[in-house]
Amino acid sequence: MLFHTPEFMVLMITTMILYYLLPNRRIFLLSIANVIFYAVAGIGHLFVFIAVSIFTYYCSKMLRGKHGKAFLAAAVLVNVFNLVFFKYTIFLLRSMEQLLSIQLLTENSFWLTIVLPIGISFYTFQMIAYVVDIYKGKINPSRTLLEFWVFIAYFASLIAGPIMRGQELLPQVENIRSIRFDHRNMRIGAAFLGLGLFKKIVLADYISGYVDTFFSRTAELTGAEGWVAIYLFAFQIFFDFAAYSEMAVGIGYLFGIKLVNNFQTPYLSTNATEFWRRWHITLSSFIRDYIYIPLGGSRKGKIRQYVNLFLAMTISGIWHGAAWTFMIWGMFHGALLIGHKLYNKGKERLGLTKLDSSKIYHVFAVIVFFHLTCIGWVFFRVSGFQNAVSLLQRMLTPEAFLFPKELHKYLLVVVVLYLLHIVEYYLFTHASKLSRVWHVRFPAPVRAVVYTVIITVFILLLRTEQNTFIYFQF
């Protein structure tokens, strides 16, 4: 069920009305809403999700006991197996076929009937973080199975994040009866929801037509067309994914529940380290806390730190999809993180650290890193390693930056999208001031007219057929 459909709006509004009318039944109401929301994607996958959730819940109750380590291993293994079975089985079998030159999959093979459950990568990581945090004593186990189900399957963040930690969401779930209707939360929630709808319906879905047209003929793209196509894809995937996350945050506010913001204008980053503090923030923090640090982090010397960074980002790439190109994408970002650390060391040795305070240098660094990010997106978007490398070779020739006139209109779209990105940064950094100006200088009737127009436009745009969110496939 997509956020930007009438069906979801009916489910959300109905649940919200009952939620505030029946505060003592909130856990039960949200539990049912979660079930309905996920059941739309498939009853079989719902039963698998419920079964894994129940197993994880009861394992979590035993983590403080004598055999806590064994129950931790069992919970993690079951969650990882569930993810690997649905997401990577066909990829592994195909890879073995190529490696061993044998046929393992026939036309009628059972394995080809496996369908990836939506949201499985997100709820798997959330459950792993939950049991690890309990085992380390950072949080206490959820008091009841229903509270755990609301925490792990909260429909606002279930399908594509943000990935919520126990210490962030569980206390809110446990105190859900005390949440009061708050006009400020309603305003903030509506603002985030509106922003997400705008990014998805007006921007991401609009860009997707151009992107799909370009990449429908990947092998024929010139270097210049390749750059235009990947510029557009960079904004398509950002607006699409950020839209879902911001709509999730907005829905959370409508229910008095605060979710973590997942994006902070990432294309204004000057380096890889900053990018991963701005892009898919909850995933990058998960990778840091549950993969990079357990591998040793920076505690065992520089060389080991670089290896750990590379491995952690490679795993991040594999998490994104069952294809070698996703692994290459993760490795590429691992190399960028290592390169940034080496670059900083070089600047220190040469006494060039003052460059960081230069505005010209900052703008130059943003432009350079945006293009490096786009190079990575080639592996993310193009199907097949050879196809991606071939396109990159054409993009990295000198003539690729001589854009012919027929591409100028697309470049103009890219410039407008980047300006919107900058405007978004300004809006978020000055949100409080702008909100005061809006409510003080514009009378209620004017605000009401503006809100009515916006709502009417969104209702008209809520068509029956909608483009799904890109990150649903992960």
C-alpha cells in the first residue's frame, strides 16, 4: 500500500480518528493497522513477518539469562536467514551456475517463484539492532508482544525506513496512552507529509519518465547523454527516497510519535564522510554501530580501519540489492571514504587545512563530490557490470562534457533541481523563523486558502496508478 494513494489515506485517517478517540486501545489499533498495511503486499509474507517477529520477541526475553549469547545468535541467524532466503537465493544460485558452468535453475524451478517481501531489509536490520542492544544492556526488552509488534511493524516506517532503534521508538510505544492531541504536531506532520508528497508526485515521478527513457537504451547513450541521465537519476532517487522518509516522519507526528529524519540535503556534501551523515542516515549509523565498530572500527590501526570501512560499505552495497553492481557501488563508496581520510592526512602534512574555510574551495568540493556520487550511481542504476563500465568509459572521455543543444533542456531541469535542493537546505535551517513569519504576517484566511489549494492539488494528483517507491525493491 503506497502512501500517496487514496486507500492509504483512508487507512491512516480512520486509524488516527480512532487513535485519539480511544487512547486505551492504541496499541491494539496500531497493531491492526500494521497488519492491514502489510497484508496488502501479500498474506504469505505477512505470516513470515509475524513468525520472525514472534521468534525475535521471545529470544529477546532470554538475552539476559544464562544462555543469552545462544539466544542472541539464534535471533540474528533467523533474521539473516530470512533475508538471505528471500533476497539472495536466486542471485547465489545464478552465480554458482556461472562459476561452475552447471545449470541449477530450470524454467519451472521452485526458486524462481520466490518473491521479495517488501520492507524485509529494513525490518531485518531493525530486529537485529533491537536484540543486540538488549544483549549489550542498552535497552530493556519490550514489555508485551503487541508493543514489540507496533515497534517493529509501525506502518509509517515499515517499508522503507527510517530504521528505528529501540531506544528511539520503544519508549514512545510504551507511553503511547499518554500522548495527547497536539496542534503543533498536526502542523509539523502535515508539513512533512506535504513535502514528501510534493517530492514524490511532482518531482520524482516527473523525473522518472526522463530517466527511464534514457536508460531504456543504455548501450546507445553517448557520454554526454550518460551524464544527463545519471544527473537526473541522482535527483530521482533522492526525491523518491527522501519523500518516503519525510512522509513517514510526517505520519509519525500525526500520531504524536517522533521518527528520525533520514536525509539532510546530501548533494551539498563536500566529501564521502559528510555524504553518509546526510544520506540514509539511519542505515549509515546502523552500518557504523553494528558492522564497522564490531569489525574493530579505528581501534586497531589505520590499515585495519581502512579495511573495516571498505568491508562495511561493501556489506551496505550488498544490502541494497542482489547484484554485483550493488556490491561494486558499496565498494566504490568504501574507497571514497578511505580516499577522504588519506586526503585529510595529506592536507595536514602540507599545511593546507585552511582550505576548508574557503568558500570557493567549499563550492568546488561540493561540485567534485557530486560528480563522484553520480559515478557511483551508474553502478546502482545500470543493470549488468559490463554495461555500467561501458557507459562510464563513454562518460569519462573529454568530449562527454561538450553537451549538444538537444541536451540543454535536460541540463536546465538538473540546474532547477539542484536549486530546489539548496532551497530545501535553507528551509530546514531556518524552519522556526519561517514558521513564525508565516503565522504572524499572513492572516488565518490567507493561510486557509493556501492550504486548501495545496490539498486540492494533491487530491487531484492521487491517481489510481502510482509509481512505487524505488527503495521498495530493497
